[in-house]
Amino acid sequence: MNARESVLDRYANRYGEIWAGIERGLEAETDAFWLMGAANYIFSTGGVRWAVDPMFNTPRSGASLDALGARAGAVMNTLRFALVTHGHADHFDPRLMSRCPRLNWIVPNHLAARVPDAGEDVTVVRPGDVIERDGVTIAAFDSLHYDAGTSVGVPETGYFVKTGDFRLLLPGDIRDYDAARLPTFRRVSHLFMHVWLGRRNALNWPCGDYPERLARFALSFRPETICLAHLLEAERPPEDLWTYAHAGLVADAILAQDPAAAVLAPMHGRAVSLRRGPA
């Protein structure tokens, strides 16, 4: 069984176990986060639960939510808001919006036309907007989901979230590692960095200079902790499937440039304390 087949098997047959870990963690932990999928998050900060690009068993949200039934619905209905970054199917699912009408969905202006017209609670944001929800401050900014120097990609909105002691930088799926094109952020406690080492480049080990470029980009924000994600995306072909081995390349490059850096690569469904690291 190759890496892709293993990932598909895990999602098809074991997603209930991943979700059970999230359920247990949410009852036991605060000031923590969980990966629902490769780059799909639930946070609990200061007693407020919220999400970024929530997705069940990407990209089959509807079927997985049906299989999990009331269990998943009960948890989703405790979330206060969900941030959406961009329109790719592993990050944005209008069907899921319709299934979770109690959530305040915070959606970029470039996705407004794709929001289902079913009475959902939707807030449309534009780059530069700053909003507050339950004491959580959310600043939206233009992110970099286009291959450097090309028009290959999609519009994307990143978020800088201030909640209690934490300053969470969530730039989404970065494809152009030019930090000067993003705003300046004062104190980043956690940077959520999605691993991408070049288009159709996953099998070209060790992926050229991409790990070093990603590392320089991540360290430019001086984050206290770097969280590497967007790994084991079930629907990707092998040449675009980033694994924990690729995250290791990135972690090595980060530590080569800053031996004191704190780097995590969380597992799906397992609690990661924002104060202590993996549980």
C-alpha cells in the first residue's frame, strides 16, 4: 500500500476515530486546536470554540457528516464562528455551510457569490477589515495563493487572530514565499504554515530549494511556534501529496536557519495545546 492508498484508507475507514479524538479533546482541553483534516481546524481559546476552513473527511464533507450524524452536529453547533480562506474544495464547501446554520461564517468577498442562499449567518470580509467575535479579534488580509510570478492559483484571504495571550497567523495555502508582500504583524505566537514544495514536485526528493524558501518565509514573522500542516490530503495525486516526511524536510530547514525554533507537525484529531504543544 503506497502513501496515497494509506491516506485514503485512513479517511474511508478510520475517520470516526479521528473525530472521536476531537470530541474527547474539546471536553478536556481549552487553549488548544485540532486538525479535522489536512488543513481544517477547530480551536478552543478562552472558552470560545471556532474553526478555520472546517471540513469533514475532505473533500467529502456531506457524506462524512451524515456518517457521523448527531455527534458531529452537536460539536459544530458549539462553534461560534468559522473563517474561510479560499475556494478550493478542501477548504470551502457550501453544502457544509447549509448543514451548520448556527455558525457565523466569515467569508472573503471573493467567495460571496458562492455562499448558498439558505439564510445562513454570513459575514463578508475584505482585506484590511478587522472584526470581533466573542472577544476574539480577526484581521483579514490578502494572501499569496498564486505561484510566484504567475496567474496560477486562486484569490485567498488570510487571518491574524488575537485571542487572549495568543496571536495566531493563518495565511492559508501559500504558493509565493515572499513575506514582503504580506502585512507586518506584531508578535506572532503561532504561525500555521501549510507545506507546499512546488507544483507536481512531491516525488522529486528533496524538492529542490523549496524547504529553505519556506523556512525563510516562516521565520521572517518571528513566530514563537510554527505549526506545519496541509499533510496527507486524501484526494491529491502522489506528485502533489505532502506527507510528514516532507514536513521533516521543512523542519530541518527551519532548524538549520534557527536552531532555537519551535516546530510542530500535528496529527489529525489530536489535541495541540497552544501553551504546551502536542498533548
